[in-house]
Amino acid sequence: MAIPSPLLINEDAMRRNRAVRRLGQVGLWLNPLFAYFFLWAPILVLVLFSFNESRSVASFTGFTLKWYTNILNNVMGAERAFSTEIMLNAFRNSLFVGTIATIIATVLGTLIALAMARGRFPGKSLIDSLLFLPVVIPEITQAISLAIFFKVAFDWIATISGERLFPGFHTIIIAHVTFNISFVAIVVRARLADMNPQLEEAAGDLGANPWRAFWRVTFPLILPGVISGALLAFTLSLDDFVITFFTSGVGTSTLPVFVYGLLKLTVTPEVNAISTIMMVLSTLLIGISLAMQGRNASRG
Amino acid sequence: MASRLRTMRENGSLLALPTISWLVIFFVLPLIIVLVFSFMSRGRGGVAIMPFTLDHYGRTFDVFFIILQRSIGLAALTTIICLIAGYPLAFFISTRRRRIVQQVALFLVILPFWTNFLIRTYAWRILLGEEGTINGLLLSLGLISEPLPLLNTQLAVLIGLVYGFLPFMALPIYASVERFNFRYVDAAQDLGANDIRAFMRIVLPLTLPGVLAGCALVFIPSVGAFVTPDLLGGAKGLMIGNLINKQFGGSGNMPLGSALSIVMMAVVMISLLVYIFANRRDAGAS
């Protein structure tokens, strides 16, 4: 048996390797092409058919804006009346819930991030898992556990005080704060990890009490992280459907819950138009918030 | 009491108290209630009553086993397809030479996901419907004479899941390929390794953390999917998430729904443990 030497080049193996390489190169071009097509085609088709003259989504017959004007005029399909008012109300509900939940979640998330970074106390790894779990468990589990929890709690309150509570804004806000705390904590902790703790100690050495040192030194430094966390929480809150669906009450539907009601029915050009509008709005919203974050990051 | 408060303040645990209380009340306690409910009997209106029973777990692994199996199978298949599609995609993005091209390529993956999940899923109803775009196209090309049944199938759910979670696979892999030093490949080739060998021995092991994270990030939400099978699956594509949802309606059964979610949580926990174990082994090996 001959020992393969690097000088003795095996022609066959070389040819095989060249073939593999060519195949790899072709694959490396074809795969992304297909992937990008796959990612974009559904969205482009949705937008395209929101401008289609006929109600069909099988072929494009001509350009029209009538589905958009239909929405503005409260018309939805031939048979059903659609209320722009209800949709705008759902959007207002989303903004209201998102704002309150973001404020509470940002405070609670920042507090726990500070405690975890600076505090010395037992059970930290347990708290780590407690913060990690809401991020990983499926939404539907969190949704039904909160739905059951509120039901049990409200039954309990009814027997004790005789007053019956119902799900509404308070239950949605509690649910949103609960899933948002972890996300805020993760973002703020990342910022705190980058920060030099000696700066705080220096402030202390210069005579600042911990309160003053926090507001004058630590807080300004972690502020970009806090803002990023808050923006993330707000986005997640506006976007959430599953958990809101299970914790909302009559008249407190958020925009995703309202839109779900439409999408569940049939494919209509008006729904395509609403979807297109929502897509443009959410893209703008996230784009603006990311641009703001970028500016904050470069300043901070 | 005052001195205890002072030590709490000094060691920072006072800061953690409000958040921990919130999470214990609104996260841990609800999960404990679900666990307790899952062992209780069904009362009128689907509520939980005494006595304790194992019936719901029995049914989960008996009549509903096929749906549990389908959920895990679809999630596993989704993960595999996302890996096959996502790995070369991540590779493509991170090997673009010009920074701006790389950023655009990355942006093109992320941008569709700024749209609400419901709407992205709904878009597939337009494409897959009986009078949808794909059937319309195939009919007009004369490739088929009858519309294909695409919507309300397991295939539709699979497509929807892959579509929904592909970036969760591509982005962590991108992050690890980005850090990969391509000189290692040159070194391996100088030492006589062919391309396949260099890939299997060098590239794949070094990008494995991204692969593992991607698999966990795709598999876990796929197992618990509710929106995708609800909008695309119909009766044939029912998954465990839909089954849980059904237990909370008018003719529902909350204890059964609770048992189903506990089983789903168990599947998620097992896959998380597999992820953590694999990650640790990988970190130990390299």
C-alpha cells in the first residue's frame, strides 16, 4: 500500500473535488435566490392584488384603487358592511395598551437588570431561569395560563367581595407587561454588561450618594439600552395576537385581534388593502424606531 | 426589620423585588394553576372541578396522540427545511465582500418580518387557495385541469411554518458564520482536505452554535404554533395549539386544555434541555 504523499496528486480526487466545488457554488447562488423569492413573493402578491380590478386573486386584470376607497367608505365586500370606525378604535386600543404596558415593563425590566448586574443576593440563577422562561415557552401556553388565572382570580374576587370583574384593558396590559419584562431586561443587561462599574464607584468616591450616583452616572449611560428595550416592548405589544386574543374582553380588541377576525373569513380585496396599509405602517414604525435607536447608540 | 431592609437595600435584592413579585404572580402562579387544573375533572361549562383525575392525560396520549405526533412531526420537518434553506442563505449573506451588499442582503431577510405575523400568514391563503394565485397560474399555463387542493392541508401548514420561522434559523447562523475565520478552510486544504472534508471538519463544527440556536428558535414556536395551522391548516392540518384553543370556547374543557398545554410544555422543555446539552457538549469539544 502506497502512502499518499502531497506531492503525488490524485487526479481522480481532484476532479471529484472540483465537481463538488462547482456544485457548491451553484447551490450557494440558487439557494439564496429561491429563499429571497420565497420570502418576498407572498408579500408582493398580497400588495399586487390589493390593486387588482377584479375580485379574483388568480390573475391580475387591471389597476384600481377602489378597494382602498371602499375601506374609507365603510364598505367591505358586496354583502358586509365594514366599519372603519371600529378598526380605528382597535388601533387606538393597541396604542393605549402598548403605551401603558411598555412603561410598566420598562421600569420592571430595568430594575431587575440593575439588580442582577449590581446586586449580591442568593438565587440569581433561579431568577435567570425565571426571566428566560417567558421568552421561550410557546405563546399559547402563556395565553391560556393567563386566561385561566384571570378566570380563577375573578371568581375568587366575586365570592369574596360580591363584585364581578371582567377581562378588559387591565388584563391585556398585565399580560403584555408579563411577556415584555424579559425582553426589556435582556436589552438593558446587555448595555449594563458593556458599562464600566468603576464609573459608579468613582462617583461614590467623589461624594455622591448611591441615589445621586445612579441618576447622574449610571442612568444616562444605560439610557440607550432602556430606550431600545422600551421600543422593543412597544413593538411586541402592538404586534401581539395570541396572548391578547385570550386575555381581551368585549370592546377591548386590539388591532391584531380585529384583523384576525377579518383574515379568518375569506380572501377579499378589501382585506388585502387593509393588510397592505398595515404592512406599510408597521414597516415605517419599526424603521423610524430603529433609526432613532441607531442615533441613540452612536450618541451613547 | 429596619436592619433587614437596609441589608436588602445594600445587596440590591430590593431592586429585584417588584419584578420578581410580578413574575411570580402573573407568570409562575398561572402555570401552577394550569398544572393543578390538568389533574381535575371537567365540570359544567368546561370548568375544573374536584375530584382529581388522570383522564385528560390519558386522552392526550390516546385519542389526541395523532395530533401531538403531527405537531412534533411538522415542527421537526419545519426545522430541517429551515436548516437546509437557512444555512446556505446565511453563508451567502456573510460571504458578500462589500459591506453594503451584505447589509442589503441581510435587510432583505429581515424586512418581510416587520409585518404582522397574521398578515404574512394570510398572504399564503391568497397564494394557496382553490381560486388562489398558484392554482390560477397553473391552470392558465395548462399544467393542471383541476385546481389542486393546497389550502387546508398539512403541506400548507408546513409552508406557513417555514415561512414564519426561516429568519429565526438564518440569523443565528449568520451571526456565527460572520465570526468564522475563512483562513481555517485554506489551512485545512493546504493540509490535504477536500471541500467536503473541510466543511464537515472545520466549517460545520465552528458554526454549530448558530445552527443549534437556530434549531431551538424554530422548533419551539413551531410545536406551539396556533395562528399558522388556524389560518392555513383547516381540519386536516390541526395542531396541538388549535386543540388547546378549542378547549376554551363554549363547549370547551379547560382541564383537558390544561393537560394538553402541560404536555406541550414538556415537549418544549425536553427540546430546550437537548439544546442546552448539545451546546455544552459543543463548547466542551472545541
